[in-house]
Amino acid sequence: MGVIGCAVATSAVLLINLVVTIWAAAHYGIEDGIGTIQNGGCDTTKTLSLWSHFAINVLSTAMLSASNYCMQCLSAPTRQDIDRAHAQHLWLDIGVRNVRNLLHISRMKALLWVLLALSSIPLHLFYNSAIFSTLSARKYDILTISPNLAMGKFFNATAVSRDPQDFGLYDHPYSGERAFEPYPRSRLIEYGLSLMRDSKNTSVWQRMDNRDCIQKYGRQFISTRSDFLAVTHGLNDSFSIEFIDKAYPKTDNGAGPSYNWMCNQYPDAQHGIFNEQCRLEVLLPKSTTWAISYDGLGTWPVDYCLSRRVKEECRLQFSLALLIVVIMSNFVKAACMIVIVYRHDDTPLITLGDAIASFLDVPDRTTQGNCVAPEDSFQQRKWTQQPRPWATKRAYWFSSSSWKFWTSYNTLWVTLAKHKF
């Protein structure tokens, strides 16, 4: 009955995994093997992720518990297996799952045991990883503005000098090469007008001194901020806003970090073959006289900066490939358990109580007269039915396990301890 219950539970988990995966792929869509369940606030994403992984752990616990029970039943020897082993002066384990028993049970049982064991590996590795959350990193524009515009006092839209079809120069996010993006006059005017309206709104813009500006934006990934406005007395009301650069979160591709623009005016704060790395530890002491420049567009001393506040955006996503691997492993387990139900109707000795009951009903002739035989005699296959004297021997707690076990255990513990500390 236990194996039947395990087969039913595992089949139910398989059905749930299959239905949910098909529904999610159809409902949310798949792009490059990834589906997006939710895209928005991080609090909502964290809540959904928590409950999703709670459900995953409930299903995986049910499946792996059923698998462990079936593996215990498969590796447990029957009375016939024990009789054959004793006839060859060999012993088997009862009450514990032991790989050693696999050499003395039927090949079909051993194969099913191996399949159940191997199918557990993907579940341990991939089931919880199939659904995951990601934090979105922000790209941002870098502009210089006049003090009056920063305070929302004055903006002359007709004085914006950029040509209507002008392009902005920036670092390409992946190649690191110079690239162009449309940043026309109309966009700068729109930006200036929005600053006149919102520059004093602290929920939108945060004023920071130069040191804070460098520390907040001197990061590879930024999630709670976007556009950077350098307020400079180098601009006036007749020329009050200019686009400088665009920063992208970059991967380790040799293009350097996304905040290289901070160090363009300071050669001593740059390093690397092509001066592509900005050294913040050198730049920070210069924060009071910090200036930014870009490719002949000019040099602007930074009085302070305005940083646009944004909410963190998170995504809850799933990997279709990992879910397929989980479903395949789940299918293997369900198939193995169904085979056990219909193909194996013998009675294994799973517990010590089962073994005691069996030997009381049908005594084992090969071990008669060995009531006081020591463990060594069985391990060395020196079985004899001759009388033995009783010898009192003091026992210690550590002698309950073999020296091989203690050696392996302590070696593993020391290795993990050294790795951690």
C-alpha cells in the first residue's frame, strides 16, 4: 500500500507540473526560453516568489519522500535474497538504505533504484531554480543644466542650441565603442520644461553634493535612480541644458564600467590598456573640484547634482528548459513507481522487525550456533557453528561506527570548515 500511495502522489505532482508549465507558457509567452510572470514592484515580486517557491518545496518534498521510500523498499532484501547471501557466507543490510545490497537483489530492482536515484539529482538542482526573480538595472541619461533651471526659475526654450536632427554621443553598452542616438532639440526642450515643473519635487529629484553623486552613480548596476543632472555654473540662461552621455549597465565584456564618464577629466583616475576603468578611490578626493567633459563638447565644473528617483523594478520569471527537465525527472519517478506496483509483489524485509519475524517463523540454518559470534567473523566470512566462549569487551560510543566512516566524516568536515573559514 505504501508504494501505491507513493505512485499516486508522484503522478499527481507530475500532472500539476505538466499543467502549470503548459498554462504558463501559453499565458505568459516565452522569449529566448524565459517566461515573465510579473514585471513591476519588487514587493509584489518578492511575495509571488515566496509563495511560488513554497509550492515548489511542497511538491518536491512529496515527490522526493515518495522516491526515498520506494528506494528503501527496492534495496531491502527479501528472505530469499538473504538465504542466497548467507549460503555464500555474505551478509546484507536491513533497516537502512545501502548501495551494497544492490549487488545481491534482482537486476530489475537495482535498475529501478538507480533510475530513482539519478532522477532526484535534477530535482535537487533545478526545481527551485526554475522560477526566479531578477532586479532590473537602469540605464540613464547624463546632462548638464544651469543653476536657474535646476531651481525651476528660468528656462528659455528658444535658446537651446542643438540642431533639430542632432545626435547624442555615448558609449555602446556592449562593444564599448562610440555610438550615436537621436537626442534632438525637441527632446532637450521637453526635458527643460519638465524640470521647470518638477525640479523642486523631492519625490522625483534628489539633490546631492558631488561626493554623494560619485558614490551613488559609481556603480555597475543602479536600480533606484535614473537620469543624472550635473548642475554647473558653466551654463547660463542662454545655454541652460546639454546632453552629455548615456550610461548602460554593462556586463564583463571589456568595455569598462558604466560610470567611466565620471573620470574623463582625470587621467590619473583612469587605468586599463585604453583607460577604460574609472578608479573611484582616486576620484572621490577630488569631489569638491569635480568636473565632467566629453569628446570635445566642453568641460563643466559640477556644483552639485540632481538625481531622478525611480522605484525598483523586479521580474518574476521561469525557465522553460528547467521546467522540462523537472517534468522529465518527475515522469521517470512516476514510471518507476508504477512498475514497482505491478511487477514486484514480493515481501522485502524493510525493518528489523520484519527480519525478526521472518527468522522466528523460519530459522536460518547457516547462522545457527552463532549467537555470540563477533562482527569480525562475519565480515571475514569465517562462519562456524562451533561453540564460542563469551568474552566481555568494553564498548565505546565511537565504536558504533567503523573507522572508515569516522575517517570519511572527519575529512569531509575539515574540508568544509576550511572552505568556509
